[in-house]
Amino acid sequence: MKCIREWAAEYRRRGLAVCRLRPGEKTPTYRRWNCFSLSADDFGPSDSLGIIAGRLSGDIVCVDIDCTQALTEADRYLPGTGMEEGRLGKPRSHRWYKVVDIPAAWTATCAGGMGGPRTAQFARGRQHGDMVVECRGTGTQAVVPASVWTSKDGSKRERRVWHSFKEPAVLGYQELLTAVARFASAFDGRNSRWEDANRPPRRRRPSSLKKGAAPDLLPLPAGEAAQKARSYLRKVSAAVEGEAGDRQTFYAACLLVRDFGLAVEEALPLLLEWNERCAPPWPFEALVHKLEAAAAREGPRGSKLRPRSARSIEVNIRPGDREVLVGVDCAPAGASYINLLPDLWAGIVKHDHTFDLVPELDAIDWAGKVVVLATPSNVATNKKVVFDEFRLASLLRKRGAEARSLRIASPQGRRLTLAQAEEVEVITPPLTAHEAHAAAQAASRKAREQDTARRCHPRNKPSPALEKAVSWLSEQGAEGITKDLVKKAKRKGLSKRTLHRALKEIRQHKVST
């Protein structure tokens, strides 16, 4: 187990400012502690250790959940992050985020005016007087591992431990405050500072709501579909009066209820959140009416919820091997390899705004290993493959591995894997997001240039969409493609181009038989 000095050195290596707390102290007592960081040598074996939030640590914010009852619901409201710690009695009570786009109203003026995120506190009502959750910014600190928490009467001691000590999630400070305010509101949280920053009025109790009035904050629905719908809705333009605002609002309602398959009760909190951007905002009853109208329409549901492809991970690492082949359809005899199917994304998992390795890969000690990524090829590659390769290489580099990549030549323009390759080139995968973007654009451009040649050659495997279209057209007994048939096919998820290909297949089959 690391000692306090070792932890202090580790935090400093990660660009975090640290402060010292003497035994029995809740906050540091030395002068101007929130204006500079100590070094590892400044700590004694019995001291506690705190990370200074805000500007000194690169605009990092600690969301401190004080209410024990609220901890069980935190994952439902708060964005995920790779940096979480706590103690046995309150696990994961400190969640750390790196914030950007700090509004002027939420810029700190303390700690010598260095700026950074301002602290926000969300307490219960006057009859309670206790804190629910707190966003700790510039001028504050939070006690972190390997410090020991002691109860007020001294009868109980618990060591703080990291649940996850990876990169914190990066998001806008306004977005984080909105999520924390919604979380606190579910437990009767109130915050005068938030209201001072032109925040809509806090939620009133249901008994005090007038007929037709909208609650300001409703609990967000759980589930992956709701999370995807919320992310998608953020990109939808707000409704503006006089600019087809009625149609835009109905479009947003249909998006939630039909395209993402949410129930009216699940979609309502998301539509209320989107409604705050509208000019002027719609009445509560009007939003409910539009959601119900969208739900009453016939047709398929969940068109934007694409099914996840099944992941397959085969790990075969031999003791003593320094080089490991990681990729798609790669399992050479007598070598260490990790076979990922259907693509490199099988080795990556996404947590809200952050990416991480899947548990099978995360459990491996990558320090000192040379990883060769074998990506599938479509001409040179395509945009998705480039970004998957960049993310996987970045995650492996953070764990001490040296990353290389193979480029598989495909003269016919068809997708090839390492097992099918005849020509292979070793390159260095992109080191930055800017390099990955440039490489993705170049790969996409080359793929478009080779598209005609690719379509002249037979596919390496049957097209599921084409097989579905052939079966459906045979059931319809179609002799040609009509507008009505195209509309019906669209509801089945079949494009007009696929219909023409399927009809050609059917006619060729009739001629051959």
C-alpha cells in the first residue's frame, strides 16, 4: 500500500495540486493553502492529504455527495467519470470532473482571483439545514486516499480508497451544474447561488403546483435509450415562435417517443429540458399533448436504437512475450495475440464522455509491451476504423505500452483482415485527435475514389440487407419498384438502392432457373 508521500507524488505527476491536513483537522490551517501546491516531501506519515480543486489542478471539480440516502441514486443523475473515490461507509462519494466553458457568473473570485470554477452548494430546506451535494471549485479542497476518515466522536475510522483512478470526464461547467441541480432537486435540494445565475425557479412540491403548471425539474429516466435520446436531443434546434416552432416541437416529441421508443412519462423530463431553450418555452400541457399525439401515431418504433453487434474477445498472451498482436481476425500460431470481433471497438467501452478498455484488456499489465494493432481494411481504411484505432492506441499508451499499427493493402477495395492479407505496412497510429481527424478524412476520401472499383467485385460475405430485401420483395410479388413500395420498404429499414439490387438478384435467379 502506498504511503501519503507516494500518493502526493502520484497526484503531482498527474497535474493535481495537493494540500496537507494535520491529524484531527477538516481543512488545512496553514496560510494561503489554496493558492499553491505542496510537494511530496512536505507530508508526514500521520498527515492527511487533500486535492485542491479548481484552477490550480487544471479546472478540476469535486462533486461531494454528503447525503448518504442520495448516493444510491447518484448514477442515475450524475455523468460518469473515470475518477471516483470514497470510504467504506460512503463509497464513491467524491466524483471528480474536468470542466470547460465556465460561464462568467460561475467564475471564482477567491484564492487571489486566479479564476476557475466557482463552488456551488445544494442544501436541503430550512427545516433540515444539511447538505445534499456540493460542487467544490477554486478555493476548496477534498480529502483523498490514502487519508483516514475519523468520526466526530473518534470511535470509527475508515481509509479512503479509489474506486476508479483514471482520467476524469471532461464537460462544460454549465452542463455539470445542471445535472447536479437536478440530482439535488430530487432530494429537496435548494441553492440560492444557482438561482442568482438566472437559473429557473427551483422545483416546488407537487401539492403547491397549480393546474397545468410544469415542474421545473423531473427525475431523468434510466436506461441506455433515454441516455442516447438526451444526447441526440441536445443537437436538435430549439423551437422559435414565428419560425415553424410548432412543427419543430412536434418533431422533438416524435424523436423521443417514436425514434427512441420512449414512453410519454420517460420522454417528458427530456422534452422539458429541451423546452428551456425554446423562445418562448412551451406550456407544460402543450408538451404533454404533443408527446401523446406522437405516441398515437402508427409506425415502427426505435429506429435510432441500432442493435449492438455481439462482441467477441479472445486473449492468448504467452509469458515472456513482449510483442502482442491486437486486432480483427488475427490469431497467429506461436505468438501472443488478442482477437477482437467484429472490430476494434470490441476492446473499448464508453462511459458517458470517457473511453476505457474492456475488463479483459484492462486486467493485463501493458507496461513495456509492444502492441501491434491489426485493423480491418476497406481500401486503406475508413473513418470509424481510424478513430477506433486512435482510441485503443491512446488507452494502451497510457498504460505504458508502445503502439504500432498495420495497414493492409486491398487492391479490389473490399474489406480485408490480417488473415486474408497479402501486403502489410507498419505505421505509427495517430498520436493526437487532430492527427486522427486528418487520417480519417484522408481514408474516407480514398475510399470514395475506390468506390466504383469496389462495387465491381463480388462481396466477401453476403449482404444481410440485400437478403432481407430479396425475401421481402418475393413476399410482395413485386415486378417493379413503385413509390408506394419504396414507402413501405422505408418502414422496414430498406433503402431504394437496396430494393433495386434485390430486384436485379430476383430477375437473375429467374433467368438462371
